[in-house]
Amino acid sequence: MRPEGVPDRMHFSPTIADDDFRLQVLERYEPHVDSLSAPLDLLVSLFARIFDMPYGAVTLVMRDRVSFRSCFGGRFEDVSRDVGICSHTIAGPDPFIVADLADDDRFRQNPLVSGEPHLGFYAGVPLIVPEGVALGALCLFDMRARPALNREQRELLEEFGRVVSAMIVAERQAEEVRRAEARKSLGVSRRAAAADQAFQRMKSLIGDEIMTPVNAMIGFARLISQQAYGPIGNPVYQQYARHIATSGERVLRAMDEARRMEPASTTPEANDDGIATALEEMVEAALSALAGEARHAGVRLHTVGGAKIGLFVDRLHLAQMLEQLLSFCLHRVAEGGCLEISWLREEDGSACLKVVGEGALKAGSEDLAADGAVGEDPAHRATGDTLAGNLPLIARLAAGYGGSLLIPCDEPDGAMALLRFPPHRVSVRPGRVGATSTPVEGTAVGPDSSAAG
């Protein structure tokens, strides 16, 4: 809404060429500005102090408002784009400076000048990104008129603007690299899971299709060599029968040894290199990989958010555990339901990821495990589900890091799975993660983007 007393938009807010494109670019960069809030707060403070100004800010010029993101001198409410002076700053590539706003025809009637807070001085520089548009401004302002900036000050103002723009671009590029690595990790985890499933099928084949007839063959060969049903005309045949029985026993020993083997992907190696894997990033990557399945099933995916938790766990193993566990739970939520994922650090220092099914659950989802603990193949046999067959693998991977997988029964809050890691595998980083939600139609909705103040 236009503030009371604003006679006409064209008096205060210039027209921006191809503003729709600029707003599309801004939408892509906005989350990365928010993730830089702490370092930008420090930089804006330094910026204002160097210029001896009482107020400074990084702003984003949205479709209908100017949003203050990092501020010095106080916290400022968003203002209408009609009257926000940063709307002028983004209209060109150069610094925009007005030494006396009350003496300038463009701003004399601006309610921010003629009324509270009675702005007197403004100096801003556009924050231009590689796409060639300005996201907003780095600005200084005062409630009284001040002398115009000299050439050196203007150059310093531009340098600060380039630093802020470079920080925002670098943060977005780093996030793209992290997402690419997560996608690559998920691809490797899928191949590892397929290899593990093939290995389990091979073990089953050994037991059902090979060892049974080999045992029969050995038994018949023994009977023949012992002439249990009468003498053998040629003694050579008796010797052949003994060889067949001996060779069959060797095959049995080899097959039994193969059945006890585990594929390399299920033997986790501790991540002791001092670098923690960000849990929230891996959850986001797993949900991104499952978004298509969720849309097809008519199930909404929702993360509650919380502390930024790092896990000293191999990145590939964590990706494998999360994708398979969330896929397992997703297929037990009926159409129109919601799969909610949350994580927290518990009082003993351990980390717990909780998956809750909200709304209607598919029949049989209450019988995921007899006693709630996931261990060996009976969990697979109990459900008769291929996805459930991944639970023992997830449990083995978690156990390799001292963790555990629990499949609760009849929980009041609808909890479907609890994945825990012990305190020595957990670190907590500064900041918090906002909630995210993916509606059934598949349009991602992130954290609320309203400005500070």
C-alpha cells in the first residue's frame, strides 16, 4: 500500500527497464543474502563508521517494497517501493547521492522526508550481479543534510558495493557447488543401493537355487559310493561318486563363505577428517531427489527446520541412509498426507532425525516392525516390501557410526522412523534452518522472506 500522503508514484519511484527479469534474478539470490546476514551486518557497521554516518543498510528492492536486510544504527521496517530512495539507486550503475533531500525537487514531498523519520541525506550504490541487474543497494543515510561525498569517498562507496555484490555471488556459487556434490552423492548412493540389493539377491539365489540341489547331489553321490542300493559293476564309477561328493562339499563351503560376506558399501568408514557433513543440506538433497515421487503420490514434503547440525559421517553413507529411509516412509503416507522431517540435538548431545507421517497412512504402515528395532532381514519378510528390505542396510550403516534406526509403532505423533547418532559424531554450527514445504502440486515454498524490523 502507498503511505498516506503520497500524491503519485511517478514522483518518487523511477521506472526500471525489464523489471520482471530483475525480480526473477532477485528471487534466485535472495536466500543467499539472508544466509550472509552475520558477515553483512559486520561489513555494514564498518562501512557506516568509516563514513562517520549514523545509519547504513543493505537493502533489496522487491516488487512493491524496499526490504532492509543488514542494518547499522537500528532495525528498520520495510518501506513502500513508491517512496524508498533505494528505488532510484537501482535505476543506474553509478552511486546515487543526495546531500539535502528536503532541498531536492524529487524528494521534497516524499513522506519519508517531509514526515517521520525526516530523512536529510542519502548515499547509495547498486548491488549489481553478473546477470547485469541490481538486487538492491548498499546505502548510508542521516536525518540531517550533509556535504556531498568527494571523489575519494565516491570511489570507496563503489568499492564497498562491489565487495557486497561479490559476497552474494560467491555465496550462491558455493551453494550451487554444494548442491551438485549432494546430487552426485545421491547418484553414487543409488548405485551402491542397487549393488547391495543385487548382492542380497545373489545370496538368496545361493541358498535357494544352488545349495539345495548341491546338497542333494552330495547325498546321492554318497549313496552310490557306499553301494547302498546294490553293487556297482565298475569300481571306477564308485571312485567317480566319491569325487563328486568331495567336490560338492567344496562348493558348499565356498557358497557358505560367500553368503557371510558383505558388500563394501555396507561397511562404513568413520569420517574422522574433522569435517562435519551438514545434515540439513543432505536432507534437502534427499527431498529434492524424491520430489517427483512425492508429487506422483500426492504427498506433501515438509521440514520443520531447527539447529544447523553437522555429522562426522561419510557423506555418501548419509545420503544413502536418508534417501532410502525417506523413500520408505513416503510410500507409507496415503494421498493427501504429509511427510514431516525434523532434527534436533538431544540433551545427551546425540542427534536425532525424526520422520512423521501426517494425515492418512496406508494400510499396514502400523506393522513396520514387530518390536520397533530394525536389525536383520525379518523386517523385510514381515512387510513383503522391497523398500522395507533397505531397512537392515540403513541400520547397519547407522550402527557403523554408533547410531541406530528405530521404526516406532503406534506413536501418538505419528512418528514413522527415528535415526540417531551418538554425541561424538555430532557438531552444532551457528544459526538455524528455516522450515520448508513442498505442496502436492510441487511448488517449493521456502522460509518466510519478510524483512527485518
